[in-house]
Amino acid sequence: MSVVVRGTGLSLDEVVRVARGGERVELDPAVRPRLRASRAVVEEALASGAAVYGVNTGFGKLKNRRVDAGDLGELQRNLLRSHAAGVGEPLPTDAVRAMGLLRAESLAVGVSGVREVVVDSLIGLLNERVHPVVPEQGSVGASGDLAPLAHYALVLIGEGEAEHRGEWVSGGEALRRAGLTPLTLAPKEGLGLINGTQQSTAILALALADAELLVEAAVGAAAMSLEAMLGSVAPLHERAMRARPHPGAAWVARRLRELTADSALIRSHADCDRIQDPYSLRCVPQVLGASLDGLAFAVGVAERELASATDNPLVFAQAGSEEPWHHRVLSSGNFHAQPVALAADVAAIALAALGSLAERRLYRLMDEAHTGLPAFLTRQPGLHSGLMLVQYTAAALVSENKTLAHPASVDSIPTSVGMEDHVSMAPWAARKCRGVLGNVRRIVAAEYLAAAQALDLRRPLAPGRGTAVLWEAVRRRVPVLEADRSPAPDLEALAAWIAEGGPRVALAAAGQAGERPWRETPPEERSR
């Protein structure tokens, strides 16, 4: 199989397949005429002798400085060299691969004025596993993710640094080993390679793909805790959901009903005198559902961004157009990453709330007064501390997320001597979102660890059809706690299981998969 670059958009699944699965990339032949037509407009503009931003002028505040015709190739090379000012740790390989794929897709829209060879070169890096070394920090998310994309693009011209099949080498050496030819930039092409939101969008897209698996895992953990604490399923009734018709809440309630179906634990207290459960049990659809709706919003933004041209200037070449070239070269602000920044902030907040609710259930599972189970879920409280410190760890991660969830998109700092006087901070928003997601994954792992232990202590009463599958999957990775041991390896094993989509796989194998929490736009419905 391969992922095809068409310039009409990519799905999150396609991004993951290339970024993490190493799937090959192809360029749709239909893209090539678009690229040639757009490039012809750039050549027409050059032939006119007029000043065209980024083609024969300087950049940013230097927009009014004309550059001699003989120096236009050097202008583009110098742009990449001067803008490769990133610092910090290198981006993970999956994010780097996603960046390259997204930049190829954006250029394939056919309004950037670059030649076919530029897109071919980006695809060549992906297919030959040449991964530019891209520092994480240095972009403010307006005028594009300039520094990260410049580090990426340097490798295309045989400069910079790259990782090739596990070894860190110079960009030129990586191309040589891969049998690739360094790209000679034509006017506009350096700018076309770096003017875009691809660092921010790549990190966000991968985080959202992971978030879908995390949401499914979190609902499963909540269902196990609901049963372990002898909670009521009455608040999950579909009539309650119809009375307040938020789609996320309806999905969460439906999945909880499905997972706990036929639960002997639920039946065991049908006539108990408990009037209402705490909010962390009773309001799971409302709280987790709101997070789901927020994530669905972010997915919608990401999908649109994955089908967008984020260059400047944009070069339009409608067939048969009689417009002069200067009406078809448009300066715009499509490079501004505010939509991505806001979506990443919403996703981070949604995930932080999900983790906060999971920790509250974990806290209650430790309390013998609430559960009627032994304190801290150990059979010999006092001699053993059980899972006491697991809740401490989750509490620490929840508090860390409160800081990470502070929105980046409300911040701005002027650059380029005030020419770029409002920026989005989208890369930081996306990186924070990724950090929150990692923390929440471990919080949910902690809830699985405790809920499975509580279900063991409830035996011989059996959990529901779906929760029994999840309990068995947890026990295949983590044994029951009979005496104190370090919980750290158990937490990491369950976090890895969640990251791999383990809950979804286990439920699917048992015929309990259910509907995915959000549906991406089918490729046939995506259009410009």
C-alpha cells in the first residue's frame, strides 16, 4: 500500500501510516499539470521584471529590497540557511516524517508556484527514510513554522543534518547514501518550502490520532471503575442523553452501557439505598463527552489544515484565465497558524479534563469507606500500602496538566521589527497538547491498574461483557497485586498498551468494539 499525495487533503490515519508505519508515498499524476501551471505564472512574473515578494525581493521587513536576477538562486538558499535558527531537542522521527508529508500535500494543492521536482524531492526523503534533524523550538507559528521547516528543507539541498537508517549524518551524506540528488532551488522555492504550518499541524495531527485511542481507553477504564465501585447505570439512560443532546455525551453513555451490559456487579446492588453517585461516576458522559466534543472540533480543524495551502504569496493559474499574472499572485495570511493553535489548546484542555476525572475515580477507589473494599486495594492494609502511591502519581500528573493546559493561542509577540505583529504560538500549543496527552495516558493506565485490582477483590461477581474483556487484557500484562511491589513497571506497561490501541484491539477481537468516537471525512467527500 501507499499514501497518495493529491493536494485535496489527508486523513489522520494516512498521516500516521506514513509517520509511524513507514508507508510509501506517491504523487498523484493529476497534480503535475497543476504544479506546472502555477510555476508558469511565477516565470511570467519574473519575465515582467516587476517586484514579486519572496521571488526577487527580500523577506519580512526586507520585502522592499530588490535582488538582482543573477542572485535569485542564492536568495532562496540563503533563506533556508538564515532561517534554520531552531534550538532544543530534535523533533521525534514520526513528527519529522509527518512534516514532510504535510508539506508535500500543501504544495500539491498547486498554488505555491514550485516545480514538480520540489514535491518529488520531499517524497523522496520519506520513501528513502532520510529524516532531517529538526530542533523543536524556534517557531512562533506565523509566517509559517519557518525555523523548523528551514532545518527540514536544508537537507533537500544537501545541507543541514539528517538521520538515515539509524545514523546521524550531514544532509549531503544522507542524500548520497539514499541515492538522492540535491535540489537546486529556483526562484520562490525556498520560500515555498518553509512558509507553512507543517510543524504545528504534524504534532497536532499525531496527538489527535493518539487521542482517539486514549478516549476509547478512558471510557473503558471508567466502565471498570463504575462496576468496581458499585455505581449506578441509571444516569447513562439514553432518555437523559436526549434531554441534553450533546453528541459526545451520547457516545460516552452508549459505550458505557455497552461495556457494562450483563454485569453481575451492576445487578448485585439494584435495590441498594444509595440515591446518587459522586460526580466522577454520575457525570462521566457529561464531562468526558465534553472533552470528546472538544477533540472532535480539533479534528475538524486538523482535517481542513491537511487540505490547505499555507504558502505566501499564493500563485493561481486557472485554465483559460485572461487575467494578467499580477492578479494571480496574491499576498495572503494563510501561513498564520491561529486555527491550529486554538485547536491544539482546545485539545489540551479537553484531554486535561479527561485525566482529571479519571484521577477522581482513582482517588475514590483507594477509599475503603466509599468502596467497601480493603484500603488502597490491598488485602492486608498496614503491612502493605497497595496502590496508595499510584494515586499520588496520578495527582502529580493532573496538576502538571493544569499548567500545560494554559492556552498558548492567547499569547503573541511581534517579530521582524514589527512587520509580523501578531503570531499564534501554534508550535508550543501543539507540543503542550502532546505533553498533556502523555500525562493523561499514564493517568488512565493508573485507573486501569486500580480498577482491575478492585474487580479482582469483587470476585466471584463478574463484570460486564466489555469490561470483562478489558480486565482480561489488563491481566495479560499485569498480574494481580498480592503483595507490595513497585507499580512503576505496571503503569508503563499499561500506558504502552493504551498507546498501541490495546483496549480497541481487545474489544474488537471479542466483538465489542463499538463505534469510533469521531468519524473523519471520507476521502471521496473531501474537496477543495
